[in-house]
Amino acid sequence: MRGRATAAAAALALVPGAALAHASQRAVLLTLPTKGFVWAAAIVVALTALLSGVTRRGPAFEARSLFSRPRLCPDGLTSWLSAAVLLLLVYAGLYGTHDPYRNPLPLWIWTVLWVGLTALQAFFGNLWRDLDPWRGPVRACRALLGRTGGMGLARLGQWPAALGFLAFAWFEIVSLSPDDPAELALIVAFYWLAIFLLAVAEGEGWLRQGEFLTVFFANVARIAPFWADYEGRRVTVKAGLPGAQVAGLPPLSGSAIAFLMLMIASVSFDGLHETYLWVAAIGLNPLDYPGRSAVMVVNTAGLLAAWAIMAGLICGAVALAVRAERVTLAQILGPLALSFLPIAAGYHVAHYLTALLTQGQYAIAALSDPLARGDDLLGLGPHWVGFGFLTDHDAVWRIWILQFAIILGAHVVAVLLSHRIAANAGLRLTPWREMPLTLLMVLYTCFGLWLLATPAIG
């Protein structure tokens, strides 16, 4: 089967045509006055930090309950349904069409799950809690085996999730064929089975800190303005400013901080490695790009370096900000690292927004023709998918404005959260003391917007 997957990937590579990648509006975007937006965003973030620090006033980040209702279905049922859907997708990946634009597996993994669900999580809270494909099967298997204990994996914190996320990011950004249906099907099946066995051995609660998708989606959901709290058989829907959930969270552990830094670093490097600047810096001609195989080693090193640099910058900025306080870096890094959650979630949504608008069309079309037989179950027509809006000045302008608003809003929330968290921790950070943190957030605001607007290959 592995041989068939490799042969399929090789055959696919010989077929002329576009690769499944992030579609872009850059041809029009480069004509827009984006530099003014970058400077404006930097000024807004800096002024927010200054005014909040001087006045000592900011939003309370309080939550309020909207309504409470009974659970609509038995706990674990939706997990079983997700597992069944995943099984069908894996089957489609192995035995369906090799065209990644028509096979539902790569479209659902890279577009519906990684992009669409993340955006929904950032607005409606942790939907993944009911959608993960492990919890129901793990609970049933442990009950069948009569297993109640664990094997000590909980002592590792979120390090297993961080390593899983690193492997996932490498597969998406660096590997040769992340969108090949057969190859992806094997990896998805292996990962599901590995996590299933580990969770059966340790307990379903381990998924919340050991499985990278569960940890990732939980982090994103914490900045949502709407979310649900589960208490027994009832669900309470709450609302608050983005970040209202973050302000009351306990400090992050060392492994949780590492995971959060990887969230920011991986999506940043995903944007950076496609830019002319990066390609030229590694000694290649951006206009004659040789393909992924020629840059696997250097991009692997770049991904790891991005993680290390991001962690170093954030740790250094926090250390400089609290250098006059009677606390150690270990004591304050956990609370203040929480303020970077909006940045991680916001840039992910903004970075993949165009992919959602373009590849999302293929995902819907795949639902209309799930077996790639020429069916049209949804009545979309033969030419439903279209990217004409990427060449329309007004449409691209609206996309850029939305990306700008997401990134700017995420950084403003991060600044305000950092002040609230510092106050809760008993720190009195003057604008001068907090300048390293403010400078880092301003620079990352500019960097994130620059990544979206700069010329890129592909």
C-alpha cells in the first residue's frame, strides 16, 4: 500500500497543472497602498499600549451568560460520528481520485478542518470538543477493557502535542506531497490509531494536553466572543469581549508556552518561506523556483529556527519588562504568555483567509461530487468554482481590509490582555518598563501585515 501511495505521488508530480496551495490575490494586492496600513497598525498598537499603561484603565474582560439549555445529544455521540466521517475520508484518500482538487480528504483536512473550523473556533468557542474523533471510541474501549488508570503520560504536559504539531507543520510546509490523497490518508490513519492507543492507555482526559489538534483548537477557542460551558447535562452559552476567557485562565506551563510559541512561529514561517525575500536569502532565484525537494533541509531548519526565535523574543521581552520586579521569569512568563493567544489565533485566520475563499469552493464542490463520478448532488453546475474575485480591485481591497482588521484587532486585544494579566499578577508595569513587550507586539503587527502583502512565489 505504501508503494501505491508513493507511485501515486510520483505520477501526480508528472501531471502538469497547478498544485493545491494558498491561492493569492497578490497581483492586485501589490497595487494597493498597504504600507500605509502597516504604519497605521503599528501606531494604533503603540498608542493602545501607552494609553492603557498611563491611565491604568482597560476593558474588564468579563463574561456574561446568555442562556442555558440541556445537551442536544448524548455525550460522545458526535465523536463517534466524526470518527465515521474520518474513516470515509481516509477510504476516499486511498481509493478515490488522485486529483487533490476533487478528492475530499485533502480538501477537508487542509481547508475545512485547518482553516474553516479554526475560524469558527475563534468566534463560537470550542466546537472541537464535540467533534474530535477520539473521545467516544476511547471511552468505549476503556470501559470494555475495564481500564481506569493511566501510564504516566500526563507528566509530559503538552510536549507530546507540541511534537505532534511540529510534525504536522513540517508535513504541511516542508514535505514534498502534503496534498497527495493516498499519502495523506496513510498519515491520517496512522495518527488517529496512535492517538487512540495512547488515549486508551492514559485516559480520554489526556487528549486535552497530549493531542495537538485538541490543544490547538482549545487555544484558538479561548479568544472567542461566544462560547459554551458544560456542566453535567446542561450547556451554558456565554459571551464577552474577545479574550474574556483568557483573563481568568491559570498561568501556562512550560510545555504549554512552547506549544503557543510554535503556533505563532509555524504560521509565520508558512508565510515567510513563500516570500521572495526568503527564497533569495537561501540563494535561489525566486523567478526560477526549483520546487520543494530542493529546499527541504533549509526549510526544516527555518521552521525550527522560527520556533526558537519566537520563543526567545517573547521570553526576552517579558524578562526585560519585569526586570525591576521581585519575580523570576518562570513566575511571570506563564501568566503573560496568555496575552499572545489572540495573536496566534488572529494571524492564523488572516493568513489562511484567501485559502478559505478559494479552496473552500473546491471543498463544497467535492461534497456535490463525493465519489468524483461527475455527480452534481448540490446542483452547483460544471463551472461553479471561480477565482475571478482575486483579480477584482474592489474584492481584493475588501479581503485586505478584513485581514488588516483581524491582525490589528488581535494585537490590540493582546496588549489590553497583557495589562489586565499583569495587574491580576500584582505587577505595576509603567509604559517605560513594558516597552520591550510593546515593541515586540508592534513589530509583529508590522511583520504579519508585511507577510500578507509582500511578493511571494506560487
